[in-house]
Amino acid sequence: MMIGIEALTFAYPNQPPVFQDFSWQVAAGEAWAVIGPSGCGKSTLLYLIAGLRQPRAGRLSVSGQPVPRPRASTGLILQDYGLLPWATVWENVALVMRLGRLYRAKSGPPDGSRPYPRADIGADQVDRWLLRLGIADLRDKFPNQISGGQRQRTAIARSLLQQPNLLLMDEPFSSLDALSREDLQRLTIELQRETGVTTLVVTHNIEEAVYMGRRILVLGRAPNTHAWVIDNPGAGAPAYRGRPAYWDKCAELRAALEAGAEAAAAETARVAAAAPAAAATEASGGAS
Amino acid sequence: MRRRDLALAFVGLLVAWQLVAWLAKVNVLPGPWPVALALLHALPRGLGLHFLVSGWRVVASVVLAMVTAVPAGLALGQSRLFGRLFSPVVYILYPIPKIVFLPVILLLLGIGNVSKVFMIYLVLFFQILVVVRDAASNLRPELLYSVRSLGAGRRALFRFVYLPATVPAALTALRVSVGTAIAVLFFAESFATTSGLGYYIMVESWGRLAYPEMYAGVVAMSLLGLLLYFIIDGLERRLAPWMFAREA
């Protein structure tokens, strides 16, 4: 089990809970998409798994360990602003190498759950990842000199350099133009297959979720009490986007999101009517 | 900015100065030529030494301000606890014109170098502190999340994020306040002292109505400011090259 979430409750200070008694499991090597309306807690879920937020109640474990702080074997890629503006492409990727050297004394075994980055990364590996991501020519450019797609390639190279076993992506391609977005979606799928890294892509885009997630977690309006999962075994094939099955799945996901919104509205009305707590209206779907 | 444009601007200013001198026709306003002669004449006869003394005082204060205000600003901007404890103090002290403490400083630290260096230091310290603090606390959370997710702890964040992020801020603060620093220096040197450009201008020249010499002192003080400005510019290009990188 890569990610285990049991009866998790989380709320921001002075706000109603985003997750309440929420359980969800992710097996190693899976490719997930997480989708839901704005403010549903998609990013919060990612930050919880990344160790950047702590659950208020319940258990959350990654590789069987709780995550009181970010661990180096989890890669995190955000929509933007993740790169050091004062460092070149090469330096941004090599940051992982320099961190590893800074924490050399604390560096644990190279595999498994590592709080600190690997100490055994060399400059040749930095070059190799730049080459693999097609950004070797940009090595001396600063982030403000390259395109959004190239910046995300840099961020991906940096994350993969530390050989993570879990890759978390928060709306990674939503600020890119359509072609760069499709390009990077394809590349991410390729890299996922090459490295076997467990991936979680948070998105608000139905097509992206269906293209990238072999399993899709649908979140509704907060509080989320139930993991609603749609299986999507066709995802991960580069040609999937053109097939009828792909469009069918998009339609299914759209219906699920709409049903979720309706269920949430009904739930809100029901709570407002001060009815006793009971199981919320549930639509179809294989909850894990 | 190109060198040629700078040279043109320089010549233009000289011409304007000459025109004003011709039109005014008073001995309080000599043209650039007699002032240049006076400058060349005075430099080896004391003015050069005054220039060095003043330069030393400013540079010492700047260095002192940088090595104390940058870490203090980083601490305030990075740690919520420090910020909460000291930000109100800084908020109250920042707008106080530090120059009003000059009499007290002269009484406590004497009329030598120490009082002048401390006076300028006091002015610079708060300017740099506030700018560095804001630069450190305004870092995008996404950047901090990303670097923390690579396994960076407090030490690494400090080394790879906070410190480089505040370099341009500190240099900008310095660039803005170097003019103020020299103004404060001029004021501090203009009485109760026996050296420095302020002394040269106010006591040695103005005091005996030697106007070309006085202007030689003014030019020397301007050159000091310009020189510091150039140095800060060079440092910025060297330490913060990404600020000058052309956008894609």
C-alpha cells in the first residue's frame, strides 16, 4: 500500500472540515487522477499526503509510515512558482543533488521512505534527466526565460532525479496551452511507465483526468466523507484520447461530478433542516 | 543603460551647468571649468584625504548595516515568532528620523569616526532590515512547498531559498539608501570634526568663501555617491544575474 488514509478529518482553522472521516487507499505503482469542483479539497488532500499539512484526526500513511514532514521520496509538482527564480534550469534540477550533499550525514538508505534526499546523485544524472525531458539546451536559462511547459519539464526532471516512489502533481498543466499540455500529459504517462512511480494528478479538467488516471477519485463539495472512485483501465495508452471509450468515460465522469454536486446540494439542504446525521445520498461508483 | 548614453547625459549636465553659470554671473556659482581646476589643485592637497576618510566612513557603515540587517531581516521574515515579537518595535522605530539622534551620538561616541559610522549605520540598518524582512516573508508558498518537498529542512531553506531571495532586496535597499547615507554623512561631518568632505565643504571652503574649492568638495561628494552607486550596480549584476536575464 503506497497511501493509506483511514478516518481522516481535516479542517483549516475556523472553517468547516474539508475531510471528515474520510478513507482511501492507493496501491503502489498506480496512476490516479483526483478531480472535483473548486474548493473541494483536492489540493488539500495532496498537501496532506505530501506532509505539508497534518490531519486533525485519523491516520494517514505513505509507504506504511506517517508523514509528519515532507519526505524526499515524494515528488511534488505544483502549477507554477515551484522553481527557484534565481537559479538556472540546471541549478534548479541540481538542487536535489546539493540538498543530498547538505544532508549527507542524515541520508538514510537509498530506497524506501526517505525523509532526506539521496546523497549519491551525481552531476551526470542531472544531465541525463535534462536530456530525457528535452531541456538540455536550456540548462543555462533562468525560469523567467523559458516557457511554462519548459518550466514544468524542469520541475518534473527535478522531482524524478531523486527517484521518488510517489509523485504528486497539483494542476501541473493547467496554465499551459493546449498542445504543451497534451505533450506533457503524454510525457508524464511515459515516465510513469518507465519508472513505475505511483502518480497522483490533481486536476479540474475532465479530459485530463480521464486521459491520465487509471483510477479517478471524485471529490464533492466539502466535507468529503466518502472516496468515490471511478475505474478507468483504458488510461495510460497514448492513443486513448481518440477512442470512443475515452469519450464515454469523459461523459461518465461529467455525470458523476454533476451528481456529486446535486448530492452535495441535497446534503446541505438536509443538514440545514437539522436532520440527524445519516449516510449521505450516494450515487453509483466503486468505493474502495 | 548604455555607456554612450551615460556619457551624453554627463556632457549635457556640464553644458547646463555652464549655461546657468554664464547667466547668473555671480561668484557663488562658478562654471565647471574653474571648479575642475580647483578640484585638480585641491585633490593632492587635502581633498583627496578627506574623500578617502568620507568614503571609508560610508563603506564601513554600509558593510556593518549589511552584515547585521540582512540576518535580522531574515530572522524576522522567516520566523513567525520573531516577527510577532519584534515587528511592532521595528514599526515604531522605522519612521523615526534617525538623524535627530546625532547630538546624543556625538556626546556618547565622541567626534571621531565612530559617531559618524554609527549615525549612518543607524539610518541604513532600518532601511535594509525592513526590505529584507518583507522579501523573506513575501516568498511564494508554492516555492517553499516545492523545496521542502525535496527534503529541505530549515537549514537548506535558509541556504537555498531565503538567502538568495533577499540578495536583490538588500541591494535595492542599499541603492535607495546610499544617497541618504551620504546626506547624513555630510551633515555629521559639517560640524565638530576635522576631516571628511562635509568638513572640507562647510568649514575649509564655505567658511572662507573659497567657492571653486567648495564646489570641488561638492563634486567630490557627488563622485563618492556615484562611485558607490556603480559598485552596488556591479554587485547586483554579479549576485543577481537572473534579474537582468531577458524574458522569453
